[in-house]
Amino acid sequence: MQIIPQSIPEVLLFQPKVFGDERGFFVETARQTVLDAAGIPPLVQHNQSRSRCGVLRGLHYQLVQTQGKLVRCSSGAVFDVAVDVRRGSATFGQWVGAILDDVSHHQLWVPPGFAHGFLVLSDVADFCYLCSNYYHPPSEQGIAWDDPALGISWPALPEGVAAQLSAKDLANPLLANQDPERLPSLH
């Protein structure tokens, strides 16, 4: 497995080896020794979501039990985004994005203290999260997906398809309007 640091070095793109033939494929999606060598903490919660084209989930993070996430798209395709929202970080407010799909099987490591979200590009997508801590609903926070200060370059959707967000995600504040106490610190 090749691991490539992104423009924010703590965010890592994992490129696994895919072994395929006329019957299908085999891919190893996680190996503890590889995760350990990359400095990724143990992953204690595994989640999966299914969404249709145009669904945008995010941008989410937790203040308590901050989660790092090793994410992948097991079926379909998404544009995945990690935004540094750590107070005091040299890359605060910067983002990294990657296409994750069921062809390349790439994965993205979203470190604790980063807001995370994705946009579904295929008809349907199954998205898998391996998390370094447990979900803690009372401390979940969000940042507006379309915050102009972030300048996230979301890909265009097919003709006639608009981004679809939950009511909760539509109410997320701009990063500049987020109470600093509701942002994770660098340390």
C-alpha cells in the first residue's frame, strides 16, 4: 500500500494494491502494521452510510472524543473533503479533497481536529468510516459546506441534480462565525 501525504501533511491518501481479473477483485483495505507505521491510532468504530447522487454530508467534527477517520467508498464514487479546523494550526481553514471510488479503492485519513464531509457523485454510494474514537453526539459540530472563506472546489453534479443536505447541515455556521471554544485545539 502506498501512503501519500497531501498538501496538509497530516492528511494521508492510501493507495492500496488491487488484484483483479475477470472474476472481480481483491483489495486489502486495512492492516494494523501499516496503520501503526503511518502514525494512525487504533480504529475502534466502523460505520457505513449509503447515499444517492447529490447527497452532501458534512462538514462534521467532534469536540469530545475527537475522531480520526480512515474513509473509503466501497461502492460508487464520492468527493471527500478534510478541513483543518484546529485552533492554532498553521493550516487552519485549509482543505484537502480527493475522489474516492470503487475502482481505485483509495482511502483518505482525516486526522482528529479536522472537519469532514463528502459529496456523492455516482447514482448511489456506500461510504465506510473506520474511526479512532466513538461517536459522541452531544459534541458534534459543523461548518458550512459552502463557506466562501474555505473555497472548497466541489465537483459539478450531473445536469438536473442539486446538492442535498440535511436540515442540520444546512444550519452549520461559517468557520469565521463558529465560537472559538467550539473548535478543537491543535494540542
